[in-house]
Amino acid sequence: MIFQGLFNILDLYFKEIDLFYNNIDQYFRDKINQFFTESSVNESNITQKLEELITFLTKSFGEIGFDQSHIENEFLDPFLEMRNNDIKVISSILELYEKKVAPIIYEIFLEVIVDYLIGTKVAPLMLKLKSEGFLTIEFIMELRNLKNLIDRDTEKRENLKKYVQIQEKIIDKFQDSKQKIESLEDLQEPEFKLQILYLIYRIIYFFHLQKKFDFSHIKSYLEENLDEWLIDVPLVTLKNPDIYYCGIYLSKNLNTNLDDQKIKDFLVDLYDDALDRYESPIIEATDGAYYFVKSTELMKLFLSYEQINNIIKADPKFFESNYLKNLETSQLVVILKLYRHLGVSRLEEKIKAINDELELRITPEGIKQFRDGFVSSEATYYVLFCHYMNNSLDKLKDFELLKNIVSRIYRNLELLDFSIDTNYDLVSELLYSIESLKLFNCIETKEMIMHLAKYLFPQQVYDTILASKETIREKAKFRHLKVNRITGETIY
């Protein structure tokens, strides 16, 4: 998800890249036709056939010279999960390859191209790709020319190198800490256990590592201790979400068996308590209201029109500048997000007041959590998403946000240690940083692609992308994942 924009740039820049795609496609189609004598796929065998195809392709990549463990990680992608629509349109092994697996295969090859451009030791693999017919002379010349451009611009070369290595460094950090992370499941206090594991799981899921970890202990805990974690505690923030929400989220992702009705009853009681406690839940308890709404959706507990109005009600005094300045940037965006998410309209003045306050948080140094506060990855993510939600990303075109995001990722990774004393802020900031990179890559607008081109590539590449009439090419073979403009979730 953090390479998609990079692939778009390369796809727009290289004139001969379609030959590269065609050679990859032809190679694997020939191999599949030779190996699979029974090619029919139906509803009853499609999952088994996909597993057989992935096993075969993993072995094929190994024969070419790819690292086997890297390929196995690539094929853990949720994109490969079967959905109802897949079963309706896939009836053969080749169709299964084309619609589900081929886009990931193209991305694996494009990653090698990127590694070559930054000087990673992939020369033997590049020679093998050439000998196997993947690389044409024309494409090789384009590659060399771009590599020479990058090598002459040391600043952009270092930017590109650091950016490309983010995914590998995060994956290595989490896999090397596997035992420590799994031991966090044994913490006694539910607030420590669930909040930190929620944040860690979000990152693990982002990089498709969940099958690499044993979450059986936390799964058992969630099933056997519902009364312990189904609680509401004060001091909830977006960094430290409600314990009950963390429990519901993890339960849904780990497929636990819970008493759904008990959870729904708890949420109904929580709603009643909030009305008694707050004049305006959305303003006075923004984060709590946000996680309450997300929890009702996870539990398929639908809110009535009256309940929605009670959550979002707010006196005009709450939208005065002196009040809004005391709210975190992320809280301000969440208020707007809840308005949009709950389908509330006719709030133009309130929305304008919040947007005006948000503009004061955007500075050349980065996006601040308060007017006079510190730059944070959380604030950066929410402001980026807000402008995407409002279709106003052009307002951020002159701010160098990527430099700050990348540097914070490296700093937080260096400081992060998984233990009972794990720093919540470090894990949270890491999560919001990679979620910000997802926005830059999966919001395929001209503004976002130009942000990436400006930070990662020499001026000549930037000028080429800027002059392109296309934002993305229809012939581009890799995936084009999207971001839901209301929820922020990835659309596969």
C-alpha cells in the first residue's frame, strides 16, 4: 500500500514498460498452462485451486532467484482472499491468475526495479530477469538512464532509498520482536493489554503479517473475560482508544466467539450514560463518540435518527474560536468525519469554523496537534484525510509533508521496544505515519502523485509526471487500491 504511488510514477515515466508487463504475463501463463492439466475452477474448489496456484508460483519465483520468504509474505495479502464477486467471474486457473494473483506478481517485479534504482544488490537477479526474457533492451536502456539521473541527485537518491526501505525495516522490526509481541498478550491489566495490542495489530495487519503471529492467548482472553474488558474508562484518546472498542475490533479480526447481545446491550447503556454526562457528546467526548459509532458498526447495531441527533447536537458556543483552539487537530477532523459518516447536513457554519481552525495548524514545519503545539503524525494523517474528504488536497501541494513523515518513522522505529513499558505514543505515531503514506499512495490524484514525485525523484522525473495528461494509466497492471472517502478504510 505504500508503493502504489511509486509504481504509478514509474509507470508514467517509462515508455517501454508495457513490454515488461507483457513478458511477465507471457512467462507465467506458459508456466501455468504447462503445470495445471485440470484448469476448471468452480465455487467448490476455488479456494483449493488458489492455494495450489500460489504454492506453484512461489516455487517458480524461487527458481528465478527471488527470496522465498519475501514471496511468501507477498502472497499473504488480503487482496487474495476470495470474495463473492470473484466466484461469479472466475471459472479457470488462468482467470484465477489474471484477476487475483497477476497484479501482485507485477508489483513483485516492480519492487525489483525500484531496488535496482536505489543501488540495492540485485544485480544477479537483474541478470536472471534479462536471461529469462523479462527485460528488453529498450527497457534496460530506460532503466539505466533513470538510475544515472537518480545517482547524480544524491538527496533524492537518499530520499528514495529511505522510503523504499521503510516496509522492510518495519517488517523486520516486528518479526524480530515476535516473541516479545506475543508475550504482551499475558499482561494482567486489560487496558494495557488491549490498547497496545490493538495498535500493534493494526500495523501487523497493514503489512499482512497476522498469519506470522500466534494470537491464541489474546483470543482466549477475549472469549473468556468479556466482563473484564467490556468497560468504559475515562481519558480516552485517539492514541489510546476505548478498551471495549479494542476488544471488539480484535475479536472481529481474530474470529472469536462472543456474546453479541451482551455487547449490544453494553453499547446501548453507554449511549444512555453519555447523554446524561455530556451536553454535547461529539464535542465534549469526541474520541469516545467516535469509537462508540465505530463499535456500533462492527456489531451491526444501527443507530436511529434520534440517536444520531443526540450524539451530534452542539450549541454554537462550542464552535467559537476560543473553544476550538483547545481541541486537538485530530479531534477537529474526527468531528467533521462523524458529521460526514453519519450523513448529517445543514451544518455549514460549524464545518467552516472547524476548517478555519485546522488551517491554523498547518505550518511549513509540519501539521501541529494544537495551534502552538508540536508536529505529530496523528495530526498529519487526519488533516490529509480531511482534505481528501473535502476534495481540497490542492491546498497542501506546497507543504513538504513526506520528509517529516519518513523521518518520524525512522526515529520511532529506533526508539520502539516491545515490553510492558512499551510507549503508546511511539506505536501510535508509527501507525499514523504509515496510514499517512497509504493516503499518499492510494489516493490516486495528481496532487498526491506529485507529492511523491517531488520528494523521491530528480526534477526531470517530476517534470515528466507533471506534464503527463494521465494520473494513472489504464494499462498499468499493478493494483489500484482505493481509500474510502468517509471511513478511511482501504478498498480492495
